[in-house]
Amino acid sequence: MNVILKINLMYKLNKFTNFIVDGDNTILFNLQTETFIVLNHELSEIVNTHKDDVVALKDKHLELFQQMLEKEFIIPSEKDEVASLIAEWKEQDNDPSYFGMIINPTLGCNLRCWYCYEEHEKKPIMDAKVVKSICRLIDEKVIFPQMRNLNVSFFGGEPLLGFKNVVLPILSFAASKCEEHGLNLNSNFTTNGVLLTDTVLTKLEQVGLTSPATFQISLDGNRNYHNHSRIGANHEPTYDIIIKNIIEAASRQHTVSVRLNYTAGNAQTFVDVLDDFCKLPIETKQFIVFNFQQIWQDQTNDIQERIEKLKGLFRNEHFVVESDHVNHRHSCYADKENNVVINSDGNIFKCTARDFIPENREGYLSEEGEIIWNTNFEKRMAIKYSNPACLKCKVLPICNGGCSQNKLENMQSDSCYRNMDERDKDELIIRCLKDRILKQSKQK
């Protein structure tokens, strides 16, 4: 009897296993591993009968037991699913082989978009002293024995306003150091695209990056809508310039993520945007990725059907279209200890989607290139995995309350940061499963 009890304690059903009825079948979906098994009626009855005593399933159907064990639907009884998840996330967030920095060469901009939260008037370019401190920081990071990948990206404001005095000196220094130490160097620019000229592309291609620089560029609708929304500082139109520069970059094998900022008013005009790209050769199309994002000031909820149809039109023209609804956990750069945002004044932040004001800073970069953290950073690190409601939640593996910035701004002791009820959580699980099934079908 004692032996039998000991065996029964060896395995249990993973708490993140979901039973989803699909006609006559039942889909077992493991939210922790995002794997699934489709069971017919007979097998689902067997699993349901033995889900509280999975060792008995081994005698009833050995092949199914082994498959569930392999895909971690069945796990050792002593394993703590939540603790193992958090340990895995912490390992990812503190990966010593990677260091990333997002640099704001300036908070100034050459455009005046109506929805932008930054005030761009009279914003200086980063001082040479800060550039030198960043180079000293790079010098310190590249010598770490476990370092393999350095990512130096640029944000703002419009980062290309500081291309000559900030971007090129930093990337050139980083490239020489990465070559010296055998490291990979990559770079991404969040830019409006107006200044992304042939000359800029050529100089970036000559710097010595491991792979071509990538770009995120936004469009606010077709030519008419865009030119009334995303206007130059002197009210000049920008649509045709940006389209030309996107196509040129993609034709030179730079991946361009084109963010399509939609509202109820401009959504349908993206058909015209598609017309401006659809005649490109497939060799160029593969380097353009579209991402539909609703502008946060627009709260219209009844346009999603139109947006889904638009996504279909873009996919029909062989473009990759990313979803603006993340149904899987993605590790935000703000959660990574080895990723920093360096403002033009040398102040350190973690998130780019907030005001770069002194009271929001989480540290600063010393002249010697050392990051000096403050209590804001300590609060961020402490809150990441501390909410009891998250730790008990059935969608923890793909949510965890969102990124640390969301948690800081919604300080709650024991409730959902995203205000999801059980129905919302069930819908999230179903969306995640559908994405996984679609992904697997494409791999076959």
C-alpha cells in the first residue's frame, strides 16, 4: 500500500492544462508550453476520468500518458509550475549574453503629429560628453566573458536628427569593439522615415553591423490623411517621401516594420496604402512587415471587423501582417535588467512610452560610463512577480499582468492589473490556442 501511494504522488496534471471542447473532440492545451493534443471522445473520457490520478492513466493508455508527459501536461508531483515559470522568466530577463540600449539622440522632431505625447520645441541634440559616456559603457559591457550580443537602437524624438553627431559615432565605436571581442552587433531605429535617405542607409551599411539595421516607421492613413496628420514642422507633406524611403530600405534588405496607425476615421484609407506597395517585387515585399495599431486617443470599439478584413487584403498581397493583440507572453525590453533607455541628457529610463522627465528617471549614466540606479528602478524590479492575483491566475503563463511599467502605474495588491474577468481570460486562452494551431499548420 505504501508503495502504491508513493507512486501516485510521482505525477500530477499541470495546473495550466485546459480542456477545450471542439465538436466531438477535446483539445488539451498547455498554456505553459503552448502545446496541444487533440483527443477523440473516447480518449477525452479516459483523461477526464483520470485527471486527478494521472498515474492510473499510465496503465489505461500508456502511449497517451507518455505523450502527455513529453509535452508537460503531466509533470512530477513535486514541481511548482508557478515557481518554474518565474525562474525561467528571470533567467530570460537577466540573460548575461545580451546587453541592449535604446538611445534618444534628441527629443526634438521634424514632424508635428497631433497625437504625440512629446513636446518637441527647442530640444537639443545629445551632448558629446554623453556620447563619450555611452561609449565607455559599451567598453565595459563588451568585455564580460558571457557577452555575445550587443543591441544599440535609437528612439526619440526623431533619432536621425542626431545621425551625424550621435548615431554614427556610437555605432562606429560599438562596431569596432564588437569586432575586437567577436560579438554580434545589431541596431533598430524607431523613426518617422523622412530623413532615411540613401546616404543614411549607405553609412549604416558601412558601419559594420552583424545584420542590416531595421526600422519601425509609421503611416497615418493614405496620402490625404497622412499629410494632414503627420505633417512636417513647416507643414510640408511627408507621405510620398516616407513611402519612397521605406521601399528603398526594403529593396536593400533592411527589414521595415510599418506601423499603420488607425482610427475610425482613417481605417478604410489603408486600402490606398496597400496600392502603393502591392506592385513591389516579392523580393522587396519580404522585408516589409505591417502592424495595425489603434491610436490610443481613439476609443472606437466597432472597427475591428474592418481591420481584420484589411489585414486579409495585405496578406493576400504576400505581406507579413503582425497582430496588434498579443496573445502570447512576450518579454518586454523594460522588464530586462540588461536593457536600458538612455535619454539625450544622460538620464536612464526603462520604458520609451513615458515622458522623459527627471522625476521618472530610474538612474543616470556617469561620465565614466557607469549606470547609477535609483529607487524607481528598485520598485520596478520588486514588483515584476509579486502580485498574488497574478500568481494564482490561470493565464499567468501568457500574461503575468503585462510589463513592469503597467504594474508600476496600476499598483494593486491582489487584483488583476488588466481588469480581466473569467470570460476575458477564457477568450485569451482560446485566442492563444488558435494562434498556435495556425502557426503549426504553416510549419507543415
